[in-house]
Amino acid sequence: MTKGGMESVEVFTAEGKGRGLKAQKEFLPGDVIFAEPAYAAVVFDSLTHVICHTCFKRQERLHRCGQCKFAYYCDRTCQRAAWLNHKNECSAIKRHGKAPTENIRLAARILWKMEREGSGLSEGCLVSIEELQNHVGSFGEDEKKELRADVESFLEFWPPHCQQFGMQFISHIFGVISCNGFTLSDQRGLQAVGVGIFPNLCQANHDCWPNCTVVFNNGNHEAVRSMFHTQMRIELRALSKISPGDELTVSYVDFLSLSEERRKQLKKQYYFDCTCEHCKKQLKDDLMLAVKAGESKPSADTVKEVIQLSKDTLEKINKARMEGHYHEVVKLCRDCLKKQEPVLGDTNIYLLRILSIASEVLSYLQMFEEAADYAKRMVDGYLKIYHPNNAQLGMAVMRAGVTHWHAGLIEAGHGLICKAYAILLITHGPSHPITKDLEVMRVQTEMELRMFQQNEFMYYKMREAALKNQKIQVMPEPSNENAPSLFHKKE
């Protein structure tokens, strides 16, 4: 079954998994299999005034809708592009007196679109909204209570003159949002800023070691370049060679957890038991639980003790980070690493988690040399665990490269930046803002590396002078959030 620009994929019934997507032709790593605009999307409640409601870019100065005083836009171009979807919302917010929560706003946008276009297949969609999974029957008591509250709030917000929908159908829409809401990120891809529904993407099944990845592309809405306008959309990109007839899979969770933990998370959030090869055979679990090899191999009790200490330390770190006590975070990391290093192997996830936090926080505190050492060890571990074309891996390698560059370790810094660029070309594509930033860094570090190879002494002299004459660029403040996960599902 194909429709409107979706000729390269078809929906099929996957054994034991319901519907799935299958390739109709061959794809190579980095190929865009399909791009899909959102059926409906909204900005998170906490960010409505700093994120454009059309393209989801973070901007310094946004223009506010003069009528509802709620929606914000980059410029007139974004505001005009939004009007079809904002028109009903605008008058409903004015009538209601305030904007409801993101879930209510998203449900309302979906139903207004159905009112406008009918409930059948929308252009370019392989399945209709009615056909999407809602999993309401699997909800626990707390989820059912939340659902009832959402439906009540929705009915208060929904205007009496609009088409009326039955309670069951409204519940279905909230179930769809809960299970299939896709996380939208800002233009740098680093912060989750909203949630949208993409019916075609919803058909892609999960695999912990997938052959595809999804990237959010904010589109191009610059008014001066109106001929180059592109819509905000998601892109499904191939990570490895895909043959005609192969199922297209994406990962709903980060791979850097033991198979048992991933399965628990998938069951809790998405209501299915993962039967992928990596979970069934517990592939890579041995690496993630590795202990120090050699003659003086630590005892099982010692390993258990250090892993418990690591878990306790991670809790203390989270608390200190929330309070912005970054020097305390560094002390906790250093103390924990002293205990971990004689016991845990280089790919042990508890060691890698501490190394990741230590390198990020030390970079922020401008302690680049120590940060670079931890970042290098973290990347070496990640490279043995992650799929070679994993987006999270690419971002981690990029951060490590920038840290080495700031530390004046130009050879290692350039090498890591090149490695990250090769990964992100596949996962994000050449036109994504983060890939473009990386290309600029790659060119700059290449130039500095040439200078370093020609005259090491002069290179350090020039670097020292440059650092004296310019304010040291502060690294972004460490975030307590993990990288945005694929689907927006409350824990």
C-alpha cells in the first residue's frame, strides 16, 4: 500500500507485532526513506513563549499572536504558515480564557483537522488516525485516571459550535497521543521542545539494533528565501544497507542499557515484549557488565558493592545537578571513579555513565584537560557498544572532539570531530544545523592541525594569544535531561 510520496515503503502485517513498514527498494546508509510533515503538533507547556509554534526553533525574539496572546512565531512567514492550524485554537483560547495543557491542545488540533478534512486517509498518509494504536485497554489505574481528567478538560475547552465527537473517540485520540506522540526537538536537536503525531512513522516497529533512525528537521521558513521554503517534518533515514522486502525498524529507547532494562522500559511505556535479536540473545550485555580482566579479577561481592555504589552516586549526582552544584558533581564523579577503576571493565555502563557526566560538567567548568581524558575513555567504550551509525554515539563523539579542541589537543580533537561528522552525515544529513556546525569545526580544526604540524611552538603561541584576546567561550550548562527520546511518553 503506497500513497503520496510514500512509494518506497509499504505497510504489512508483521508476525506477532501488528502492522509494520517494509522497504520497496534498496536503500544505502544515509538515504532518506521518507519525509513526513506532522499531522498535528504543539509546543510543550513550559516552552510556549521561547519556541516558534510553527517550526519549533528556539529564538531570542518571537512575535506573539495579537489575538490569543498565547502562540509565538519567528516572523510573519511562520505566523501565516500556522494560521490554518491555529485559527480554531486561537478563538477557543480566547473563549476559554486560557490555553489548556499540551495534550488537550494536541487532541484539539487533531480533531479540528479531522473536522476540516474528514476522518479518512489524509494526503500522503498510509493509515488514518482511527487506525492508529491507542493501547487504552492496557492502561493502569493511574493512566486511566489521567485519561478521564484529560477528556473532561478537553470537553471544557472544545467549542460548542464545532463538530462534536463521542467520548470513546476522544479517549482513542488521547490514547494515540500517549503511545505515538513523537518528540520534537529544537534546531540543534539537543532539547525536546514539543510533541507531534506522524501517522506513517507510527507504523515503524521497534528494534534495539535498528536499520533506520528518525531525525526531526525544522524546515526553512526564512521569508527572504520564500522559494526555498520547506516544511517542518521528520525524516526516516537508513543506517545500514536495506534490501527490498526488509522490514524498516527504529529504536524507541536508547541502546545503552542492559537488555532486561530496555525490555522493562518498552513494556511499561509501549505495552509490548521486545523480541529483537539483541534482547533475545542478550547481545552486548557482557560488555555492559564487564569487570576488570587479569590475574587479580575482582570477586562477585566486590563487583556487586561497586555497582551499588555507582547507582547511589548517580542519585546523588542528579540531586547536585538539579541544584547547580557542579563542583560537588565533579567530586562525586572523581570519588566514584577511584572505586570503579580497579573493578569495572572499560565498557561497563556504570563506569561509562560516570565518565559521561564528569566530562560534560568539567567542560562546563573550563577544566578541559581532565574532561578530555574522561571523554576519550567514554567514547572508546561507546564505540564497542553502539551501532557504528548511532545518532547518540555521533553526538557523544562530537562533544568529546570539542572538549579535546578546547584542551589544545588538536590532533585528537580533529580526529574525533571528523569521526562525529561521518556519523552525523548518515544520521542527520548534510543540511541539518548540527552537521553544518560540525563541518565548520572540521574545517577550522583541520587548519589548526596543519599549523600545529608545521610549527608546534608557533601554534601554541598563537593559541595562547588568541585565548588572551578573546573571552573564553563557556560550554553550554550541563543538562539534566537525556537526549530527546523518540516517542514522547510520560515515565
